[in-house]
Amino acid sequence: MQQLIKTLDRIDNKGYKAYNDIKGTFQFQDFRLHMDHIQADPYASPSRARVVISRKSLGLDKDCDKTSARKIATIDFFAKEIQTELKKRNQRNAIVIDGPGQEIIDRTAVMLKENEIDIRLSIHLPARGRTILGKQAKQRLTKDLPEMLNSAVKQYNKQHLLNQLELSDQQEAIREYLKENNYITFIANGSILPRESGISNKPLRDDHVVPFYAPSSLEVEIELPHRSPIKGMALKRGVNIIVGGGYHGKSTLLEAVERGVYNHRAGDGREYVITDETAAKVRAEDGRSVAGVNISPFISNLPIQKDTRTFTTENASGSTSQAANIIESLEAGTKCLLMDEDTSATNFMIRDGRMQALVAKEKEPITPFIDKVKALYEEHDVSTILVVGGAGDYFDVADCVVMMEEYKPKDVTEEAKNIVKQFGSDREKEAGAQFGEVTNRTIFTSSFHPRKGKKEKVSAKGRTTIMYGKDIIDLSGVEQLVNSSQTNAIANMIRHACAALGKEASIEEILAFIEKDVKQKGLDSVSPFTGKHPGDMAMPRRFEVAAAINRHRELIVK
């Protein structure tokens, strides 16, 4: 630390490039500071630093990482503590950590090693214009930083950490219960599902918020560690329909279910909303590109004899994009589709009896989802949770119908089946008994060009965009991405896999390679900055990685 102070005194009032003299490692009293990357000028991205502290000095025993979920919970805990402390100090982003949101996800902001905890920070080095402000830098690095670490890390609340670890045990216990008992989602009684606003993921705090309580016919009780049993609504595998009037909570329930693939922190309101971790939200996505996807289970016999078994387009319609999104999700391994009528293509979801009478089947290339959803479950064991507001014909194929009425769920399966018997249907089924083939594709890894000029340029630009060399990958239709750091990780994962796997690889081979590498070596392994601050990344699911690959407009399928 004394050497760092001397260097900052020496370079005070010099040109900004002199900050390079503090690149390296400095030993403080009870931690090591690694200055891995020094920003090129005061207007560039901030400098990257790591703080390494002994686990023993913090009392972090093996209980913190005896399971993968506990390890991630510990990482999240310290990232959140540091984020909260930095915000409290309100130093205009002088020191920043890639802190978490409501979801508890593995991230590179904190790394829990066998004997150490490694904290990754971004630090703005102070300057007046391009002149170094050495005294302010000395304050920031040798006073502010140690004080922040002392408050957030060294004096952390051990009971709060234990509470988070125990919550992770409970969430994993619910996941195991779902697998063992053939359920796809669980929503605990008392859960708060509405969010603060359309741009906030925090729970709505309002006197009029209606907590979720299960209808008795769908209620289950689950034994959990560290607490009393928990009750809530569980939906069985199969075809589940959510109905109800407008603004009664249908989409709010589905949104909570789709985010249930992630664990949430205590106080979120959805910490006990748990969904099959393979569940994939799909929607219509007009204008996206599609490369070599077998959409023939849904679309065939196009007027120009275009082969839909290897369907390719630069500008997909609502129906073709939704068909491609479903098939790509199946290819990536989903066992549950989540869909909302509001964001689906009408002609893809259903064709009513009157339209069938006017437009003959041989003149209509689309087989609607209603005629495939049962076969999808029976042949491929893929369940569906679907929000429906206007297509009662889906009662014919539903195993369970939940009605949201003033934000309260009711089991109306029997009423729906009685309506089917009473009123019948004037439409004819437009598909045979089989769903159709799901084709695994092989791509040419050379489709991804990481260079922009002489340098590699692979990074996220916000949550919904990847800059890949000269190309832009648009992920605005991928609704289960929750954090821009996940998007950054996806960009690095694709770059890493394409560099390692040779000229061609199947989508499944790419996803399996990434998962195996990250499991063995950690999320840092996909970063180009080996042994240093890896950049801000958070763990995505394989489905969002596949979505990015599939939305690359230069993708070439063998």
C-alpha cells in the first residue's frame, strides 16, 4: 500500500497515461488489490480492479459452497452488500460493482475460491481534463476502498448470509419436489406477483396489492428445510390454460412463472415462485431472421414450394417467427413452453370454424398451435402454460384451466369441460396424431466474425443487443434475459465456443461445450481476460445462448 501511495504522489498532475504506473498488485493490511486494467483516458471505460480477501478471515466455511445453489447465494450476497454500500456512499460511481437485481444468479462480480474471495470492481481514476488528480486517487484507493470493504465485507451480517443460504436450500427443495411429482411450476401462498412498474422488477408495494393464494383443488404442501411446510398452487405437466378478463392478472401470473426459472431474493414476493428450469417463453417476433429451421410441424405446403424443413428467411412473419421460436426452444431442450395470446400471432394460435369454411385446409399452410399442443406433450413430453383471453376452443385440449378473477386464481377445469360438452366446436382439427420431427441443426462457426477492423469487438450493449464484430444481434424478443451482464456472457460464450470447436458444430454441441467448460472452470473461463478481472458477466441459461445464436443474421446452417 505504501508503494501505491508513493506512486500516486509521484504521478500527481502528470498526463493521464502515467496512471499505468499503478498497474499491478498491492498488499494492504488484510487484502490484496490487483489493478488489472487501467483506463486509457478519463472518458474511457473505467479501470478494472480485483480485491482478494482470505475466506478464513471472514469466517466463510464450507457451508457457503457445499452445494452449487449455496455458492451462488454467497456470491450474490456479497455482490449485493457491496452494491448497497457503494450506493449509500453516493460517490458518483467512483467505484462500481456489477451488482445483482432481484434474481440470484452466478456472476463474475464475486468469485468464491477454496481459500479466498475475489471481488471484481470498476474504478474511475480521477482527473482534471487529462491531468491526474493524485491526491483524490490516493483517497479513493487507500481510504474509500478499504472503508467500503470494511463495512460491506468484513463486518457483514452473518445471520443475513445464513438466511440467504437457507432460502437457497428451500428453493432447491421445491425444485426437487416439482421434478419428483410431475409438476412444472409452484406459486406459494402469500406471494406478491405484481411489479412496481413496467420498467422495474421490484415488488409493488401498495395497500391494494392482492397476495396470491391457491385454489384448494390445486394446492399442495411441500416439506422444506429450516422452516415449516409451505403451501401453494402447483400445476401438473401437460396443457395448462390461464384465462380471465382483461386486467385481472393473467399475464402477471405468467410473468411470475417465466421468471421462476431463477431463484429470487427474500422480500421479492416471488422467492417461492419456482418453475421448471427448462421453461422457455416464446412469442411472435416479426422481422427476425431464421436459418435452416424445420418448421414443418406447423407450416408446410407454401405456395412457392419453399421447403419448410430447412426454412430460412431474413424477415420472418409473426406466424413463421413463432413457429421457429418454438422449434428452436425444443432443439435447445425445453420441457415447458410459456405463451401469452397477447404476444402471439393470431393465425398461428387458431383458425376458427368460419375461417376453415372459407379458406380450405389445402390452401392454408399453417397448422395452428391448438392442433399440435397435445401431441407436443404426448410425443415429446413438452408441457405448455398458455394465457388465453379470447379463444375458448383451447378448452378442448386443456388438462387444467385456471381463471384469474380480481387477481385471485380459481380452478375452472370442470366448468370449461362442461362448456365443451354443452356448446361443442364448429372447427375441425387440422393436424394428424403426430407432432412432427424436431431437427438438430449443425452450423458453421465461421458465421460469427468477431473482428471489427484489426480488433475483436464482442460485447453487450444493454440487455437486448450484442455487438459481434460488425454485426448486431437483436435479443429484444428474448423475454427471460433479465440482466445485461447475462447478455455480455452470451457474447463471450459464443466467441469462446466458436474459437474452440472447429469449423462446424451442432447447436447442442455448442451449448453442451459451454456448460461443461463453465462447470469445470467457472464463468471466468469464457472471458478473453485470462487471470484478470474478466469483465461483468452473469450466467445465462442455455436457451438464451441458443436464442442469440439463432438470431444472428449471418448464421449459416449446414
